[in-house]
Amino acid sequence: MSDWVQLATFATGFEADLAQQSLTEAEIPCLLRGNQAGMFGAGFQGPVMGGITLYVPSAAIDTARDLLELDE
């Protein structure tokens, strides 16, 4: 994963899933990493300890930031 960089960390699965879907629709590859399931199961969308981190290829970082309207 050396050419992938961290784009953002989200507090909830819901926020992370929305960002992932936006990037996917724009054909920007992305990867979510975090402890989403926990004791509540895979469908849990509330706050997650440690957050959920979204990664994109380093070549797509600027486009992804612009799309999600994130600050650097």
C-alpha cells in the first residue's frame, strides 16, 4: 500500500461510506480501514473508536480532496 495515502478519518461508518461512494462514483479508487463491525455487527453506522480512515492512491489525492471538499 506504499502508493496509497490517507485522505481523511471519519468518526462514523455512515460518513466514511458516503465519502467512499462519492469517490467510487467519480472512479477514484479508495480503501476504508477501521474497526467498523465491533460487537454490533457489520451494519453498525454509529461512532467508531479510532475512526475509519479513507485511503486513495497518491496520484488521486488532490482530485479526491476537491471532490469531498476537504482541507489539506
